[in-house]
Amino acid sequence: MNLALRDIRHNLGRFLLTCLGLSLLLGVVMSMIGIYRGLVADALGIARAPAAQIWVVEAKSRGPFAEASRIPGDTREAIARIAGVADSGSVTYQSVEASFRDRPLRLYVIGFEPGRPGGPRLLTEGRPITQARFEMIADARGGLSIGDVVTMGRSRFHVVGTTTGQVASGGDPVVYVTLKDSQRLQFDLTPSAQRREQARGASGGSSDIVNAVVATLIPNASTGLVADTIRRWKHLNALSQEEQETILTRSVVEMARRQIGLFTSLLLAVSAVIIALIIYTLTIDKLREIATLKLIGAPDRVIIGLIVQQALAMGVIGFGFGLALILTIKDRFPRRVVIEPSDVGVLALVILAVCILASGLGVRLALKVDPAKALGG
């Protein structure tokens, strides 16, 4: 006879209601982990899109994602002539408040040179950019489709292609435009601003500025040797793809990792307290039954098993419902939620450990029950 199962059947409504509340709490825990994984996936997706091996940025800068980097546009020609470099391309990155159908739309604009490294890898629909001006490729996350017209700055851009999985670490959907269009967005002044600068006697500087140059190498070329050459002779900083990804995961999203980690730990602590209180309450409700078991000679392991099995059942059911809920609704979140099997497995082990520890209060109370209580009125 399984006493835990029989007791659950006797209080089925309260037990299921408790599991439902616990599943919502554990669902939030899993969503926090998934949101962090989504932040990392978004950040790395932008860095991996050019399929580059070398990132050339401003001297003493850690790249266009961690801090400001501005280098002359003709840097690309200098990098292309270095031994070991197969191809190179200039890129810019900026956040823009655009207008689409009379409503504001926040976009992360990447400027690149068509035909060179820096553009999107794959298109899910449409065609690549073929005209020099006013065409864009948009990520599907922004709700844009082929044929839509988006106003950025003083120009109107036509969506000619769409991609997927390209979202900035801040959550803004990515759009790709030509390098000239992106530089115009960054440096072109409105007529009133131009007149003001002319009245001040300020001479207009060159607008041929980029944030980075990405380069691919020929087979068997040494990434470290090429990077050292760039640092030594070009007075620039060169980062490998691995170094760029390390900076992104340890710097750009580090604060989010700490905050989400702290919040997840607090939720797990709250879950442990809730399980402990529920098991303690259930144990109080059946003190007479436990005393009867002791009176007829039931060993302590039977009583301990009753309480621990109920705690484990509560955790397993709550975890299962919570996981099913998050897997069902994760695509409706405004940010990407990535649920990895390894995270699910680790969290399941943590929940089992929490359930066993949380049942300690109930076990302690049950072992202290006097068998004579079964004969009381």
C-alpha cells in the first residue's frame, strides 16, 4: 500500500491546486533562464552573422558592441592588402527610431557593403539588396514584410528581403542597409542644423566613418599572426571571432546575467519555502493518522517515505506543468526565450533537491508525534 498516493487521493483538490501554483512559480524560473539564454543568443547572432574571423576596430577599443568604435572607411582597403586576408568589409551599427505606418518602430540598423562580409547570411524570403540606395533587409521579428516602406531619418526604405534570428541584445529587430545609407543616417544633418553649423563656421568633417571592418582569412592562415600585424602596423585593434564573442557574453550581457541569476535564486528559495509550508500543513492535518501508524508498529522509514514522496510528487508535477506552460507560450514573449535541454535537466535536479530539503520540517514534526495521540479524544 502506497500511503502517499492514498493521502493525495484523499486531498486531491488541494494537492492539485498547490501543484498548479507551484508550476506557475517554476515556470517563471524557467522563463528567467530562457530569457538569459535568449539574450546571449541574440548578442552572438549579430556577431556571428558576418561569418568573420577578424574584427578590426578603433585602437584600445573592445569592439562595436561593447563600446564606441569609429575608424576611417578606407581602413578596409588597408586590411584587404594584409597577407592572409581573403576578403574584408566595412560595417556600421546604430539604433534608429523609424516610422512605419504612422507608428514609431525601434530598429537596430546594420550598414554593410553588398558582396562583401558583413551582411546577412541567409534570407528566408525575397532577394538581396541590389540597388545602391533605399533598400533594406529586415528581420521577421520586427513585423516587416516584403514591399513595406519604412521611414528612417529623411529617407524611405523599401523592404526587399527578410531574415530570421537577427535581434540585437537590446531586443530591437535588425535591418540591413547599404553602407552609404547607414552613414547618411548617422551623419546627415537636417537643413536647419546644417545652416546652424555653417553660421558657426564649422567645417563638415568626412562622413566616411565605419564602426568596424570584418575580415575572412585564407585557408591555413594564422588568426593570431594576422591580428598582431594589424595591431602593430595599422595602429588599430584586432579581435578574433572568439574574443569578440567572449566580450559579448562577459561584458555586454554580464549585468543581465547577474540580475536574472539573483532573481532566479530568489524564486527557487520562495519555491522551497512554499513546498516546506505545504508539506508541513499536510503533515499537521494527519498527525492522528501518523500516530496510529506508530501505534500499530509502523517503522519510521514508512512515515518518512510518506512525507518525502508527497514532496517529490508535488515538485515533479509542478515542474512538468511549468515546463509545458513555458514551451507553449515562449514564442509569444517580446524577447527571445531559449529553453535548452541541459538547463531543464539541471533545474529538474535542483527542484528534486529542494523538495527533499523542504520536506525536512514535515519529517521532523512527524517523528516527534506521540503514538498515544491516536487514543486521544
